[in-house]
Amino acid sequence: MPCFAFNRRPQNMLAGVLMALLCAAGSLATARAQGAANEETPIPDFSSNGVGWIAQGVNFQSPASGPHQVTNDPAHPFRPPGRGEAPTWRIADLNNPILQAWAREQLKTNNDRILAGGTGYTRQVSCWPMGVPAFLLYPAQPVYIVQASKEVLLIAQMNDEVRHVYLNVPHSETVKPSWYGESIGHYEGDTLVVDTIGMNDQTWIDNYRTPHSDKLHVVERFHVINGGKTLQVDVHVEDPGAFTMPWNTVQRYDRVQQGPLMEFVCAENRTKVGNVDPMPEAKAPDF
């Protein structure tokens, strides 16, 4: 019997009262559910009013505790350019326990070359994609975040690099390795959680050139702090092919009223810088 069909005949009075009570209870439950839905925390807005985010540095920041990213060898302090003193290249601390033997050996080779007078450029100076999580280390120029219902775009203005984060879907059963892998995401309150797998082994974890394997798995948690002035990304890294244990790191961005995304052409810059080869060029079309 529908809620509006209340029957006043005596023999049906009890049934009618019971039905009315059930209808009232159902309406209350519906109202409560709608109220709860209306009170849900809205998704964070990382992109309003032409906002860009500029990285606070080109090295990751250490978490409060626990295993963390490769940092600088304390015997060879890193001094970036533009601070009134002679700059130096990064020398990786080889004592970090997260490193498997082969990864430590690659970093030692890089350290030895720099200490012998070589350079320590990263691949992005020759237009190579940075990969994940090194995407978070693009310097000087902003990252833009475009949020839609099914996808979030993370766009680095430098070299117009774009990461696609597909929302509320599972990872593909088979993921073909690529520069930025396959990123899926979802919101947890005020946080965008991004889970990335399927990266090739041609990028580095960071600007120390820390290597990784194609088993790399990265989870990033984007959330705004400091009254909306800072975007913090908490990063969790697992790679049983390169690291002895999972580890965590942090990157922070400053909010800037940057205006629209600007074109930044890098592909034509095929110059070999230091010991980093330029981006390869196909001799013939592949179609």
C-alpha cells in the first residue's frame, strides 16, 4: 500500500496505522541520508583562479621519521646556484639502507664521475620525461592541476609534461611500461590519493639519479596545508627490484597566482648536456 493510500475502514485501521508509521520512518531515514550526503566534505580545489604550484626545491624533503629518500653526502654539501657562493653538484649518501647493492653501485659511479670533475645534470635538461615520483621535482616553473569528474591532469609547465590520473577505476590487468606509468586516483576527504604503477626503468627517482626497476610502485597524497598557501605531497615508494624496503618522502609547493599555462617548447632542444644523451629521434615514422 503506498503511503498516501490510508484506508479509514475500521477493519483496515490497524494496517493503515502501521503503514503510516513505516512510511514516516522511511521518510526520516531518507532525510537523514540526504542530510549526511550534503554534509560530506567537498573535494579539494587545487586549481581555482589560475593557481599554479611552484616546488619549494628540487630535492625531496624528508618525512618526520622512518626510511626516507636518498639525501646528500654530508662530506660533500650541496650548494645550489644563485646563493652567492660557488655551486656544487649533488653527491648521494651511499649509506642509506634503502639501497640494494646494484642501485648503490650506480650512485657510486655517478658520485665518482662528479668528484673527478664531471657534471651531474638530470635528464630533464635534455627533454627526457622525469617519471614518477621525480615529476614532483620540476624546478622554477609551476605545476597546474586540472580536476574533472573522471580524470585529474597534473601539468608541468616545463616541457609541457602531462600526467593523467584516472579517478575511481582499478588498474588495468596488464599495464604496458611507459614514462609516467598508469595512475589511478580517488579522493579521501581533502586529499587526492594517486596510485602509480607500470613505469619503465629509463627515469630516475630524483636528482641524485637514484635508479629504479620496472617494479616501481608509488602512492602520492596531495593535500593543501598552511591555510591554502601550500600544497603538500606525501609520497610512499616501493620497488623490490631496487630498494630493500618501502620508504617515504615529501614535496611541498607554494601557491602562486600564475595566470594561464604558458607554452614551453623543449623537444627541439636536442643538445647533449654533460653526460646526458638528448632525447632519441625516430628516423622513420612508426605508422
